[in-house]
Amino acid sequence: MENYDYTNKTMLAPMVRVGTLPLRLMALEYGADLVYTPEVVDKGIVGAERVVNEDNGTIDYNVKGVSVFRTHPSEKDRLVFQIGSANADLALEAALTVAQDVSTIDLNCGCPKRFSVHGGMGAALMEEPEKLCGILRKLVQHSGLPVTCKIRIFEDREKTLNLVRMIEATGIKALAVHCRYRDERPREPGHWDRFQEIVEAVKIPVIANGDVMEYGDIARVQKLSGQWGTKLSQGLLETLSI
């Protein structure tokens, strides 16, 4: 994955409670190029016991006997592990815990849910760019894996562009952008008129995230992103073969 080509790739986006192993394997069977785990908070995986499940061939990460992450060797080369974190040391420890079973580490800097932002994670990191970039640098320099991250956008255009340039400078391999403000929800239209300027502001791949509900939307969004990748989420829940 060190030199992964994101051109025209389709990906199963991280989805809380839904993006577990069965859905990821089905998405791969239907042609997804990459699949993301649901966000796993750093403290939730650090210290987990890695167990090879001989009965079903899975690899389970257990905490006090309860599986907090399950994967299968068949998805390893296309599996992106998304971490929720507000602490560089914990983020790295979480990444190293699962490093042998995933291809890429992704830092969630876009989740607007109260649980994430209340803990300084997700979209809250966008308001602390030095902390955000410090976590990314730590992961890039010490995890031994390619690192990516996902953000939302600010209403202020220049503030958004400054942030994406700072993020690029950390050495990540790709950036996913959800073109909504922090408090906007899927029922509100995304600001896709802002996407092209973000693509042009950096040299790394910029992955489009959100508003892909049917097959025809993929080409539309990839055109906006200059043929970089597209993450699919809600649309897949209705039609996985999208």
C-alpha cells in the first residue's frame, strides 16, 4: 500500500455499527477497491489480545473476552483501519496494535457526533490543527503503515485550504473530504462547489466522501475529484451492488 494508486477507486466508507466484517467482505466481493473499518477509539483497542479464531478463520482483537475488532486475512491488503483519537501517543499505540492485519491507518477528523467531539476527537480536531497534525506526523513516522485522514470543511474557504495544506505536509498518502460543515447532516446538501479548490490546493489524492447514493453518482463525484477515489456509505446500505 506504500504507493497505492487511488485513481478511480471506489471504497466502502467507515460506518459506525454497520461496517463490520460481513459487510466489508460483501463489498469486496461486489468490487470495492478498499474497505474501511468503523471508527475504533484508540483506548478501545490498545491492550487488546489478538486471537486467531480457528473455527471461522478470523482474527479477533479481544478486550476482557469481548471482540472489539474482527478481520479476515482475505481483506488485509485492502483494509483501512480508522482510529478515533485526540492523543498522538495513544493513536500510535492503537495503530501498532493492529498493524500486522491492516494495510492503512486512517485518522477520523470529520465525525460530528457528540461522542467524538466531546472527547476532542473527530471534527473537534479541525479546530486544533496543530494537535491534528501532530497525531498524523506521529502515525506517519512511527506506525510503519501508510496514513490517511478524513475531514469536513469550514465555512471559511481560506481556513479550509490552510488546513488541507498543513495536513498534506505531515506526509499522509491521501485525504478524504466530506463537503459539509461540522454541524450539517446528510439531509442537507453538500457544498460540492468547494471540492475542486481543495483538490487543486494539494498534490496528494483527495477522496470524495458523501452523497453517493446510486451508481451514476460515482462518475459524477470522481469527475469533481480529478479521477481520485470515492467513498460510498449510505447508498450501499440500500444497494450493496452499487
